[in-house]
Amino acid sequence: MLPPVRTPHSPSDRAAYYQLRYEVLRQPWQQPPGSEHAEDDALPDTFHALVTAPDGTALGVGRVHTAAPGQAQVRFMAVHPSAQGQGVGRAVLEYLEAEARRRGLTECVLHAREQAVPFYQRLGYEVVAPSHTLFGSIPHFLMRKRL
């Protein structure tokens, strides 16, 4: 049974949330601690999602914000390596999409790492165009889904 997806509220939730973002999205490319934070993380329009193991370890994280009128953007999706392939990523993404719909947004965009493109395609996203290359070595693709 998958633990529920929720919004991180407590200091321990936030610490676990950012730790997973760092371990999965920054540390493997020798990025400094702190680079997992974004300037707009604390804005009222930014909504965060977290799945934790019973011991409080983050298993999956992600966030969504309004990028343009009617358009949500998902960023910082990460799943702990031990939890990959178990539905955690899907649950986090569906939670974020539900929040976007609740806000009346009709489209969701994201910039997916090349290896994550099939995951997002299985969940209804389509590749729009090549995007950017992160850290000089990680190709990204702009993807879109109607909500």
C-alpha cells in the first residue's frame, strides 16, 4: 500500500522534501547543497507534494505553480531510487495535477529529463520540443498535457 501524498507542513517534512530533491536532482551532478531550493518555492502560488515512508524518509516529491494564465508547471519531481517503479511518481504527479485542476488551470507543462520522458508519456504528456541541457549533460524536453 502506497503511503498518501500530502503537502509538507512540518519542519521535518520540509527537511525530508528538500533532502530528496538534493539527493536525486542535484548531488549526482556534484551540485552544492542548497541548489535544490528555488527562489519561488515559498510563494503562495507554489504547491508542494510529498510521500514519506513510515520513518519520515521522503519517497517522492514534486511541486506545481501557475506558469501562465490557465497553465500549470510541474517542477522538481523526484522519487527515491528504492521507491521507483512502485507508483510513487504517478501518485505525486496526479496529486499535483488535481491541485492545478482545483485552481481552474487547463494545461500542465514540464521540462522532463530525457530518461523520464517515457514516464510522462504513459501519463498523457506529449513532447512539444527539446528544451535545455542541465549541468551540461542532461537533455530536457518540454512536455504538455491538457487537464
